Amino acid sequence: NAGVTQTPKFQVLKTGQSMTLQCAQDMNHNSMYWYRQDPGMGLRLIYYSASEGTTDKGEVPNGYNVSRLNKREFSLRLESAAPSQTSVYFCASSEVGRDLETQYFGPGTRLLVL
Amino acid sequence: DAKTTQPPSMDCAEGRAANLPCNHSTISGNEYVYWYRQIHSQGPQYIIHGLKNNETNEMASLIITEDRKSSTLILPHATLRDTAVYYCIVPPGGNKLVFGAGTILRVKS
């Protein structure tokens, strides 16, 4: 049981390049999330998906798109990367029910945009 | 949204109990208190949550005051591996966790 996995672990992009961050979970959770964490700061929610086929904006959605490919996978796409998107990106998942705030996080993707 | 206030940092001796306080004076009656921690360079890890009763699990205990305006996370026998940033969160609902700056706990030998 791997929990939440993320690929890649590290990525360097040039300004204007695009990329997709991949996230998968094997816990049969319905809800999935993408957060970013800038140096010395707490996590901020980018997008979330309450269930397969639905997505909603979080606190900082600008510059990102997401796809809930199936129940297991939730991807985050940067269409035209900017230096301000340099950050650590965390994916998380949770079960449907009362304890939706009990989220399980992946190890993160460290992104540097030059 | 209920705001939480935590000290920026604390030190604890290895083997001793670590008591991490959190104020959430604007919490409403049906809002839970959650604790997560983030060890350096890793994703956050869920620790425990509670509504009004004290809670205990294999990782920690959560003590919530009777008026629910504050809580304390207790790590009964802190180890060096417990060095991390600890977040006290009162979720605003709707699948959202809002992370503040948290408390940096340094466990020292």
C-alpha cells in the first residue's frame, strides 16, 4: 500500500514551458487535493476534486489546470510556467464522510522555474 | 473561519513530554480541531483531531479546554524524529485545510 505517490520528485523548467505533475492514490479515496508550499510558509490549496469527474478552485488556482483522470489519479498542469510558481507541490487524498479533513499527503514535487 | 494562534517555536528534551498549545477562541460549536505535522522536506502527516472530548491515539493526546477556546497537543515521550512543524487547524469546512505558520518543535538530546 503506497498511499499517495507523486511524480516527478524534482523538476526544473524555463519560463514559458509547460508540464504536468502526476498524483495517484491507492486508498480508494474519493477526494483529492493539490497544494503548494512556498519557502517558510504554510500550504495553500490550489485545486481539489471532491469526487471523480468534479474539480473546484482553491485559494490560489491562477496559472494551473487540473484533471481528475479517474478515481486514483489527479494531475496538475502548468501551461506556461512562471518564476512565481517555483514551489513545492503536494498532493493529498481523503475519504468521503465526516472526516474529510483527515487528509493523506504525498512526498511532494519540488519545482524550480528559471 | 476560526483562526488559530500557535507559538512560533518550542524546544523539548528527548524523552520528555512535548506540550504544544493552540488558541482558537472563535471556534464554533460544530468545528473540529485538527493537528498535523510536517517533518523537514516531507508532506504533512495527520496526527489527531477532536471536537470537545480529549482524544488519544498511538501518536499523541489532544486536550481541549471545556470552553473549547484552546487545546494542547501532547507527545508523551518526544524523540528526535518528532522534530517538525506542528500545525493546529480548525477547518472552515468544504474539504479545506488552511495551514498557518505552525509551531517549530525542536527535540534535543
